[in-house]
Amino acid sequence: MDRTQLADFLRRARTRLSPGDVGLSPGARRRTPGLRREEVAQLTGMSVDYYIRLEQARGPRPSRQMLGALARTLRLTDDERDHLFYLVGEEPPRDRRTSGHVRPGMMSILDRLHDLPALVLNDWGDVLAQNAMASALVGDVDARPAPQRNVVRRFFTDPRTRELFPAEDHEHLARSHVAQLRALLAARPDEAAIVALVAELRAVSEEFAALWEDHDVAVRRADVKRFLHPVVGPLELECEVMVSAEHGQHLIVYTARPGTESAERLELLRVVGLQDLTTSR
């Protein structure tokens, strides 16, 4: 691990970003350009002391998960992300099309959606990033172990996940998840993560196994989803999907039709959710 070069790289990457680039308010006038160390630490999910030590070339070796989080926070390109991994002595993720590195442009869009729930998923349902509104709607994904960040796995193995949706919608959602995986596995039969997920769910979920035999095929598209939120109540939200085919990632944004009860409840969720987030911080 090259601590000196790592410290220099992090400082330069931090100073070239403005608060607006990552969805923060500029606030008071800044003496130096770029983000503050405290802001980088907060956005990455690490302690301020830990990040400061990295920039002072005296920090411990970051984990691969932490490197990925830093790359997203600092809006690194794929090449810069690889360089970051090399400086720490780690091999970077090799399959860029399906890596967990969210493209800087997609992260910028995510950060600017202050009043709408939005999240980034890979093709087979791993949540790679979410904004505060998405955390308020479906829970904080970063607080879960890595396997439980997959929306398909959680739907078929965690009964609490289904409590987010009306019971009459469960069959439709289940079929949609299975059909998406069917189409994906046919297109990319050698993708180890997809093969493993399908094999796991066929083994542990009788429902998944039965639906798999129906051989329904579909890809993720715009839809309408109903949520049962424990604080603000039921919401009917339109699900818009933006696809980055090159990287195998989907930006999903939930909106409510203006003038509806769902729009009012979504605004209430924004207020309540952000208050809860501030308190936890």
C-alpha cells in the first residue's frame, strides 16, 4: 500500500469537487476549493478521523468495500477507480459492465433528486447506491449485510420485505422478479453472480422454484408500485427506469402524480425521513 500516493490522490480528487456536485448546499464561503474532509467522510460512511488519517498518509489499509464507497463519493471514473485500488495494493473489479462502481454521471443525478426516492441497482437486483428519500421509503440498504442488499433475494427470503407492499401485489412482484432473472440468465449464461443467485433461490424458495418453471421472461421497465409505509401510509408511485446498458446498471426513480394523496404523503415522507436522518447523524 502506497500511503503517500494514496493521500495525494484523495486530496486532489476531493478538491476538484464542489458541494453541488454531490448534492450538498454550498453553505458559508469556503477558504479552500472542493469538499471538506468531513463531507467526504460523511458521504462515504466512514469516521472523520479515519478519512483524515488516510489523507495524512498514516491510515490503515481500507477494505475493498470502503474503496468502492470512496470511488462513488469522489465521482471517480473507471480508470481512476482502478488506480485507487492499485494504490492500496488491491486488484480492481475486472468486469466493468457489471461492477459495483456506479458511474459518476449516474451518481450526480442521484444526488440531485432531493425530493424523490431514487436508487441504483445492477441487472440482478443488488442495490449499489440510494439517496436519503429511498432510505426513508424502503430502509437504509448500507446498514444491511451485502447479500441482503439484493432486492430479489430479500423478496423471496425475508418476510419483512413483503410488508412494504400490499398482499394483493405480491404475486405480480414475484413474477416480475423471476421473469427479469430469466431474461438476464438467457442473455448472460456465464455470469457467475446471476447463476449463483438463481440456484440459491430455487433451492431455498418453493415459490421462486415454481415460478421459474413457468418460464416467464421480461426486462425491467417503467411500472407503478404501491408501498405500505409504516409512518406516512400507502403510496402509489410511478417507477421510472433509466438504464446504463454498458455498465449493467439501472437508475430507478419513484414519482407521485401531482395533486394525489400519494404526492402529499411523499412530501410528508421527505420531511419525516430527512428529520430522522438528521437525528441519526
